[in-house]
Amino acid sequence: MMLNNNFDDVLKQEVFQTLIRCVADLDLETYLVGGFVRDHLLGRGKAKDIDIVAVGSGIDLAKVVQQELPGANAIQIFKNYGTAMVQWRDITLEFVGARKESYSEESRNPIVKKGTLKDDQHRRDFTINALAVSLNPGEVGKLVDPFQGLNDLQEGVIKTPLDPDVTYSDDPLRMLRAIRFAAQLNFKIEDESRRSISKNRQRIDIISKERVVEELHKIMMCSKPSLGFLLLEQNGLLECIIPELIKLKGIEEIEGQKHKDNFYHTLEVVDNICENTDNLWLRWAALLHDIGKAPTKKFHPKIGWTFHAHEFIGSKMVYKLFKRLKMPLNEKMKYVQKLVMMSSRPIIIAEDIVTDAAVRRLVFDAGEILDDLITLCEADITTKNPARFNQYHNNFKIVRAKIKEVEERDRIRNFQPPVTGEMIMEFFNLRPCKEIGLIKEAIKEAILEGEIPNEYNAAFKLMIKKGGEIGLQPNEK
């Protein structure tokens, strides 16, 4: 891998020139560290988040820089952590004083003391994040690399600066970060470090669910999330975090009949969907679309393996999983639930003759999630048989075309009945009662089945007819 070792050009930018000037004025030993340095070396685009370590008060440096950067937002100071943050245009500058840390076994919150640059680099999670670039007079742009992080970047290796057992036991979130970086950068986790993750996996329990989910989101937003989820599974962390996925693993055979390994199928679906969407919650739906298959799996001698109602059971499991991981129980969860619940509907239509009535019902039931549902179902095609693969995709093209045709003609998405409950009450001189619901349901069913068009006159006539059938009389007034 070719690395961009030259920092001269990037340090000519206004933000860095201001930093260099402030460092010289304060005579404060200061370095760029962490993700900015790593990503610049890898040539991974413009920096948005810049970490600065001062051997002394990072807060004092932040105050001066904030005054010197034209249009910078008000400084945010976090005294308990000895850090400060300055937002300037689309760049976030985070300042910290160099420190050394020690940990207790029950918490990932360290005991912090002032330290040197070397101390600060020792506390970093990985060698590739322990690289520092000097902002000091006479050595601006000099790379400080005590752990051969440059070599690990070159080789594509995730490795801890210290004994990995110490690094991961001190702060178990680093185990997830190792896997996340491996997935994001397509790097390999060093063997000793991988063994240590497996050994210390239970320590993940002391990490807040919010921090765990934050890392899972980042893995999910990789171009190929399966790399991360396979590492989570291989090192025992996935069983600690999302055991529902582990239960999908494996192939059973009875009387010569097998089912597919739904765990690996799921990861394939997630990778497939990532080619077509950056929607985090749609990616989560892909990850969870089959979790109901483990509790619903049964073998029947005459028909083989079945997973009846796995979509319904899976949608219920989504709520429990989100609640356990302290993920949002709002519209985002309901969106994932609905996608899981409906995940087989378009597939069933695509396997059969595509009727207008079936498409109308799909459009009506799916509503706003329809396009995402079709995208999920197309990603769910993982057959290795070329003929079947092409057939499924061609069928979905037909389904999409039929949806467009039906929508343009019948206006079913976000369906509102042409005849309202108030109209029915007024025409038949009714108070609220079950008969109103019966008439509205009959009109809705007639529209979905194509018996009447989705328009007022046809619906009004059917209202009068259905009202008469159940013994209602028009209001004589």
C-alpha cells in the first residue's frame, strides 16, 4: 500500500497554520494525533475531525485557537476530561492535554494523570492511531511513530501498542473498535490481538449499550459489513451482543433434506443491500430480516424444512432486541419491524403471476416503506443458480413496473377512502357504531380487489348498497 507521508501541503491550510502559530505563541508542545494522521497517510479524503494533544493544557490552547479562527463557534469545555472542542466551518477540533491512564476492573473510565506525549501514545488503542505529527517550531510535520504504526498501516494490520490483554481489558470497547477498523479499512487483526479479543470477550458487558451500538452502526455503514460481523462471530463477541444471529448459524440435515445456513445468507443479504442504499435502518432490517427463522424452524417428513410465521415472530424479536441494546424504540424501530414483517410479501408475488389485486394490497400494506421493501427483497436473492438468479430479478422488474402502473391508476399508496366515516354517518343518520366500519372495510376491499375504481362516485354507490344489505336506511332529510 502506498502511503501519503508528506504533511507539508495539508499543513498549509488555514486551520493548521492557525494552530501552528498559536502553538508557537504559547510555547506549548503540541501534536496532531489519531484518525486525522492515519487517514491522511492512507489518502482517505479531507479531514473533518482533528485531534490535538498538548503536553500541558489542551483547554488553554483551544481558547486561543478559537479566538484566532475567524467565525469559529463558541468553545465547548469538558473540565472532567480535560478536553475542549472548537467547531470551525465543517471541521471539529478536539483538544486534550497529554495524559497517562490507569483502569479498574469494573469500569472503562480511566484514572487520568498528566503525562508526556509518549504516555499519551501508550494509552492509544492501536499502533495506527498512535501516530503523531509535530506542530512545534523547527519540526512542523515531523512524524512521531514509537510503535511502528507506519509499518502496520503499510501492511494493513490492526495491532495494539501494548499487550493486547491489557489494552482490551482496560477498555473493552477497543475490541469492537479493532473489528470496526478492520472492516472499514479491510485490514487484518494481528493474531495475538485476535486471540486476546476472544479471551476478553465477556468484558464487553461493562460497556454501555449505547457505545456498543455506536460501533455496530459504524460496522453497518461499511461498504461490506459482513467483514465486521464475521469477525464479531469468530471472536465470540456477536454471541455476547446479538445472540439471535448466532442461532441462525449452521445447517441441519434430516432424511437427506437440508436447509441453508441462514447466518451466512443474512450477511450476504446485508452486503447486497449496501450496494444500493446508505440508509442505516434499511441495512439493520437486512441484518434482522430472518431472525425469526431460528425459533420457527421445523422439519416435516412430507414437505421438509419450514419456517412458518418467521416474519411475524422476527418482527416481535426486533422490538426486544432494540430494547435490550437501548436502540431507539421510535419510528426507526417500527420501520425495521415493518420491513421484517413484510420481508417475504414481494417475494411471494414475484414467484407467482403478478395480479393487480396482489400489487394493490402490497402497495396499500407497505405504504411509505414500499420502495425500501422491494430493495430488501432484491438483496435477499442469494441463489448461486444463474438461471434462478436472473429469473427472480426479472420477476422483480415486472413487479416494479406493475407497482408503477397500479399506483398511477389507482392511487393506493397512503390510501384514504373516498367515502369517510362522517359521510356514512350523515347519509344514514348514524352515531358512531360498528356498521360504519363494516361499510368502510367493504369499500376498501372492493378497491383493493379492483371491483370498483378508487373514486368517490363508485365508492358512494357501494356505500348505499352495503348499507342496505345490513339494514340501514338513508337519512330522509
